[in-house]
Amino acid sequence: MNRVTMSGSEGLWARIRTALARGNEAQEPAYGHAAIARNPNKKPRLAQRIDEELRRGWSYCAERNVSLCVLALEIDGYAEYFATYGREAVEDSFDSLESIIGAQLSRETEICLRSGQTGFVLVLPDMPALMARDLASRIAAALRREGIPNRESHAGQVTLSTGIAVVNPHGKLDRAVLNAVSQAVKKAQRRGLARLEVMDLRGRDDKRRHAA
């Protein structure tokens, strides 16, 4: 194999450029912040945005010694719905769902975010579990009134199942709340359409603090 060689000076400058490039790479922050800085219009990844809002909500509740509720809303039978209607129609439905959900949120601290392909996550600081249940019921009622068609569903329209995780934040963010709300919505969907499941983590957290 033929190999191109460099003169001494060219090789020196190549090594300098390589060293400088490595230095810049080492200084880049995690989570794609450098790419975002180069392109201000680039939106953060969904997971990063959820993490940021969860941190903000956690800190808000920890400072005030109040509860944090996290809701997961998932389209029931998403795979069949997507296969039947296609990406464009499904994205139109998500736009409608986002408007329906957003209309039920009354405080600036209540945040609704897309979560993957199938649903939404709501971060709700300073919200008791009963109020979170009521919010889920109002979202479900508004969705029924909207009546987004889904011929693959026994309901004849798009439905959302809901998982709720409630926690009393203390100290650093515990991402177990995201795992809990994910388990809750999956359990709700196993029970049928437009179901609700709640996981209350407050007793677990109290036991941990007493043990410490």
C-alpha cells in the first residue's frame, strides 16, 4: 500500500492542530450542549428536557416541603393506531392532544412534554395526589369530547391511559420517580383503555429518612 508522508514542518503543524482539536473536545460539556451552542435553534433532546424540568420541579418542591406529582399519558394501542393512520395523521393527533392537555393546566409551573413516540410526561410541582387524579379525569373528559377517531380501538377514538407517581422531594433528584410513573402507566394499560394507576412513593421516602 502506498503511504503519503509529510515533511517535518507539515507533520509538526498537523500534530499541533490535532492537539488543539483534542483540547477543544475535552472542554465540550455533556448532553450535546456544544452542538446546541453552535446551532441556537436546535432543541434539546426530549430526555434532556424532561430531566431539566424534573430537576426544576424537584428543587421547587424540596424548598417548600410540598409534594411533586409526575404524570405519564400514553396513547392506548399506539402501534396499531400508527400502522393504520400513518405518521402524518398521528403527529396531527399529537398536536391536538398537546392542546387538550395544555388547556387543563392552570399554573406556569405545570409542564407538559412529549415523551418518546407514544405520549407525554407532565411535571406538576406542589400538587397533591387527589388534584393530580382530578387533572387526569379532566384531560380524559376533554379528550372524549374532542373525539379523535381511531377505528383500531374498541372505544372508536383515541384514548390515553395515565400513570401518576407522587413523591415528597428531599435532597438530590431521585429519578426513581420516572421509573415509577412508567410502571404505573404500563399497569394502567394492561387493565384496559383510558385507565388510571397511581404509585405513591411518599411512604417509602419517609422510611428512608427515618432509617438515616
